[in-house]
Amino acid sequence: MQRIPKALVLLLCCTVSVLALSPTFLACQLQKKSAEESPLSGCPTGTIFVSPVHPKAHFKSVQDAVLSLPENGREVILIGEGDYHETVNVTRSGPLTLLGQLDISALSPSSNATTRNLVQIWNNAFVQTGMDDAQSAVLLVAPSFNASLIGAGPTGAPLQPLFGNTDFKAYNIDFQNRAANFAISQALVMDISYANASFYGCTFASYQDTWYTGRNASTYVVDSIIFGETDYLFGFGTAWFEHITLANRACGGGIVAWKGTNLTDAPGNRYGAYISDSNIIRSPDANATLDITGDCFLGRPWNDLATTVFLRTFMDDTIDAVGWRPFDSPGIIANTTFYAEYKNYGPGANTSRRVSDHFLTDAEATNFTIEKVFLETPQWIDFDYIQ
């Protein structure tokens, strides 16, 4: 698979109403006008600069820059314009921010931050016999190899007694698994496990299993695009997606496949996937000969305690009228799952044939906010990004 064309990203970004940039990091992210000016002008003190070509770069590889960091302390890495063929693996516990460089056109009020990303980080691994799904990921944020593992069955890999990065952030970076197509196996882009991670103005592109929020992980994604086909949002942890576009390249399984918990590991935790104020569309790069009208499902339960909630989200005509499906066919959706919808709209949002009976009232919907899902106001989310 080739890199996502900018024209495609531009078209998709027109479906997202958020126009946002980071007021904290924008001066650092903007490419400097002259060769004499330091590429780190406007950056926090101690920022590391990565570039495959710039003579003032500290490293040519993002992973080499990550490996240079101490275990603790807040660190920032500015990634210069370029195409980075590598796997990035973050095991440190200290806060880390990755900044994708931006063109000066980022200041145009008529553009969306996501259209101007100059950085692509990609790999082309896919799951083969004997591999854990995690071994195909492009970005891993997990404290150890065992913590990153996904495993199989209703409970997955063994629970690990540790926690990794407390505050990982990435801005304006395109993460892609270019091995993926609709005929290949799982090919992950993200694996966030035992960590807190948030993403701003990014894209994530694969087909099967694009995004994974793993054990005891909390993730937040805003103003971004996620491309996929089969179970392309899946996980164990707590994931909030806001003002994003879910781009169906084809239909397989469901958009979301989540595992629930019996709460013995973390009493009171609201593990699940929550999609708010977003858009679900047929991806413009879907096979032109492939008719996926009414064939895509919102989700299927990876185990019988799965939770998935769609709030105020546009759904196009790719969504099947029943909305949800069993993990295996034929089969049933257990009544221990929690599949809910609230004020969704568009041709795919008609609930007259839905198999889920959780259509939230206004009062019930107040229980589904960032603060109530994460059981706090997360300090690791950059709320200033939303303008």
C-alpha cells in the first residue's frame, strides 16, 4: 500500500468540523522560513530534533531519538518533514510528546490541521503464523514486550503488574501500515497498552485491526482520521474518539470489536470504546468496484462484556440497518454487552431495525462524557487543542 494521498486526506477532512492546532506547540511545529534559523526555534528547552536530511538534526530515526531518552522526565521530540520507515516503540514511563512538523499553511483559517501533516511514520508488517498481533504495530506504547501482547480468546494475554507511559502525546503525524489490504491478515498501526496516550490531528491507516487500546490503557483521539475495514477499532481499555472520521475501506467484522471485563482487575473502570461527534463514511480510496452500501456493522463483541457507544455521530449508507452483529456467524449478541447510540444521524443511523436496545435518553447520555468515562478529568489530555 502506498502512502495516503494528500488529496484524499483533504477530502476527508472536509467532513470534520473541528479546526484546531496546538497553541502550546505550534511555534515549534512550524517549519522555519530560513536555513539560518534554528529548526527548534519556539520549542520547549531540550527538544530533540529528528530529520532524515536536515544538517542540524540530532537523529535521523524517531526510534533512535526515543531510545536516547532517560526513563523519567518530560521530553519533547520534533519530527521534521519526511517519510519514516520504522517501528516506534515507547517503553519509558516519563511523559513524551511527538510533534509532527507543519507547513506555514497551517495558519490558514480555511484549512484543517490534519491536511497539513508533513510526517509519515510507517511499516509494512502483518500477522503471520506464530506472531502476536502486537508484533505488526507501527507505534507501540507499552512498558514491556509482554505488556504489549494482545493474546487470544475472551481474556487475551496475561495481565501484567506494571504501568508504562503516564502521558504520551502525538500531534500532526500520519501513522500507516502499508502492508495492509483487504486480502491480508491483521496489520496493526497502534498498540497502546498499560499507558495513557492522546493524539491530535493525526491519521491512522490500515485495513484490519488499525487501532488497539490494550490492557489498563486509556486513550483519547481528536481531529483525526482512522482508515480500516475489519475490527479496526479494537481493545481492552478505555478509548474516547472525538471529532474523528472513520473511513470504511471495505466491510468485515465490525468497525469496533471490544473486550469487556468482569471488573475484578479494576473495579469501577468503564472499559469500552466511545465515539463522539464524529463521522462514518465510505473511504474515497475504497475499491471502486466494491459496493459496500449497507454492509458495514458498527461493531461486534470480542467478548460478551463488550461496551461501545456512539454519540451524535453521522453515519453514511455503508452502515447495515441492524447496526451490530455477533462475533461469529451464526450466533447471538449476549445481553451482557452494552451497545448504545445517542442522537446519531445520517442514512446509516436509522434505529428501526437495530438489534441493540440501548438508545440513550438525554439523562442517560449525561453519563457518557470524558470525565465520567475516565472517572476524572484526565491531566494527560490537551484540552487547549480544541478551539
